[in-house]
Amino acid sequence: MADYSLGYGGIGSGLDITGMVEQLVAADRKPADNRLNRIETQAKFKLSALGTVSSAFSTMETALKALKSATAFDVRTVKSGTDTVLGASVDSGAPNGLYDVEVVSLATANKWIANAPTAAGQTFGAGQLTLTVGGESLAIDIAEGATLQDVRGAINDAARSKGVQASVLTSNDGQYLSVASDKTGAANGITLAFASGGSDLQALAASLEERVPAADAEVRIDGLTVTASSNKITDAVPGLTLDLKTTGTSKVTVSTDTAAAGKLIQDFVTAYNAAITAINTATKYNADTDTPSALTGDAQMRSAAGQLRNLMGNLLGELSAQGLDAKTLGLQTKGYPSSDGTLVFDSSKFAAALTADPEKIRTAFTGDNGFAGRLQAAVGSYIGSDGAFTLRSNGLNAQIKDVATQRTALDARMEAVGNRYKAQFVALDSMISQMNTTSTALAQQLASLAAQTS
């Protein structure tokens, strides 16, 4: 606000020039201020309501994108009839079915243990051992005077990166060298052989005895044999992983996860109802208080609500024509007496329909031409960088920005007006001061004349 203060009142007149100028400027400014405040308040009021509606539409579009996806109903659930025999997990898109699984044998990792003890403190002469790991040979150099622990360390230094580890086991009758692979499967077998050196090192290598053979897992799935180097079978049935635990039989059931699919529908229903509610709230009129909402009577809101309701009615009608009516699918608009355009969803009916004919449900809902795709196209026309709601929000923000620009111009104009008033009052004060001086001089002269006459 401009400062019109003189630092003192009118010298000649005694008038409060500062206060009078401020009051005159405020009176001149008030109509323009009222107009700009009204424009700004209305724009912000509409912008806030429009933002709420736009947010609800964005949430609905997100739900529709998930529902539209070709893999929307591919989530699977799996159950092993005998969990102690095997566990099972499944990826999206795995074929539904019941599989008879027999675990014939488990994959094992090769292990060798010496069949004769080594006395504590025994040392070995210099030499070399050959460790074969999956067909690859490694030379193990043994230094002169090496203990059994030193032999173990030499093996580990050379072969740990290949998945082989040696250890020294201690029992009541002495110490035993153990060499084991941490990789299961027949292809990962190991051997430790004498290459050169003394008879003591040769005897140590010869004493190793296979305790656990390197073997592949073997299972039969619906009578077909499958072998694998590990106890995790991943490529027998697409998307199905079997974790073998012990030999035995189990029935594995893969089915569509109706709960996950139902959640996709419920998320959409929740988002759709929130969008309808947001429009209703933004456009409602309170008859009791005679108070409109931010977008009461707004043509764009009426159009958006009408388009949603009409399209939803058409889509539900098409579903019904395909045999997916409300009784079958569990999806319908809320009926009398609370018919407000929102949807209701019965997940149990939907689960039954999905179990009975999953491909029919998939075709009806997914893809650009399905239920979700067509509804998403309509919703998308209102949001995004070129959406109708976005463009309108941009216009309202521009209007608010223009109000700020007009206020800046108004401040400059009112400062000029105030300075003009100030100049006029200062001139008036000067004139009154001069008149007061003249009046005083005349009064003195008249008094002097009166005294002479007397």
C-alpha cells in the first residue's frame, strides 16, 4: 500500500491530509478490489472442486488400466495336496489344471569322507592331488610337512569358487577328511585322486569313500518323467515351480486366483463410485441454506456425469447380452430407492462366473474393445495433458494469474490517484494558509483604523 503520509497535518488548515487521502483512495479502489476478489474467489473455488473430480477420474483410469490388461485375470493360485512331499508356487499365466506328481528321488550333492582316521599331528610329504569337479580338473599342491588341516586349506583355496569345500571331522578315533560339493545333480560330481608324492598322501586320497552320490532329481508329472539337477523343478509346466522335499506323491492344483481378479473389479467399482460422488458433491445445491456448490449447474460436469452413466449402461447391457448379467456377474448399478448412478459388486457371484468360464470374462473385460478399454478411453478424454478437465484447470489458473497482474496494475494506478489527491490537498492547505495570513493582516489594519478614529 502506498504511503501518503506527510509526517504532519495541514499546517495552514489543520486538516488530516494523510487520513483523507487514504480514505479517498480506498473508496476509489473498493469497486475494483471487490471485482477482482470475486473473480479470484470463484476461480479458486471452481479449481478446487475441479481438482477433486480430476483426481477421482485419475484414480478410476488407473483401476481401468489394470483391468484392461491382457494379463488382468492371469493371476494364479496353487495348492499342493501333500505339503510334506513338495511345495509349489506359480506365476501369472500358468495353465490351470490338476497335476499328479510323484517324487521318485531327490537331487543330491556329492560327498566323500575318508574311511580311515588320520592321527592328530600327522604330517604329509610334499605332493599333489587332483580334484575333478564336474569334469574340470584342479591341481592341489601339498607342501612338505602339511597337516590334515593344511590339506583341507589347500583344497578349499583351489576349489571353493567351484562350489567344493573340504572339512576335517573329528571323532573318538581320530580325524577324517571330508570333501563335499554344494551343488546338487549328477553333472556336479567330484573326485579327489593322488597325482604325486609319498605313500602317506596316496593313502589319504585312496581312503576317501563316497557317502552321498551326485544325483539328479526325478519326478513323474501325470506319468511323464522329468529330471533336474536341483530339487526345484521350474520348466516342466510353464509358470509352475515345484520345490521337492522328500519322495512320495502329491496332487498339485493350479487355478485362477478369483480373489485377485475380484479385487481388480472392486478397485474399479470403488474408483467409479468415487468419481460419481465427486461430481455430485461439486454440483449439488443445498436447498435448505439456498447455497450452491462450486460447480452447481456446470455444463461440463453434467456432460461428464451423463457420459459416464450412459456408457456404463451400454456396457452393462452388452455384458448381459453375452450372458454376464447382474445375477451371473454380480456387477450392476445401484437400484431403487438409492439409484444414484453408482455401482454395486457381488464378489462371490463374480468368483463363480470366473471359475465357470475364465476366458469369457477375460474377453469381455480386457483389451481396447473390452469393458475396461472403452471406459478408459472415455475417462482419459477428461484427464492428461490434453484432457478437458486439465484444459479447464489451466484456464482457471490463467484467470487467477491475470487477477494478480490486474492487482499490480491497480496498485500503480491507485498510487498515482493518491499522489494526485495529496498534491491537491497540499495546494488547498497552502491556499488556506495564505488566506489566514491575509485575514490576520486585514484584522490588524481594521483594528488600527478603529483606534485612530476613536
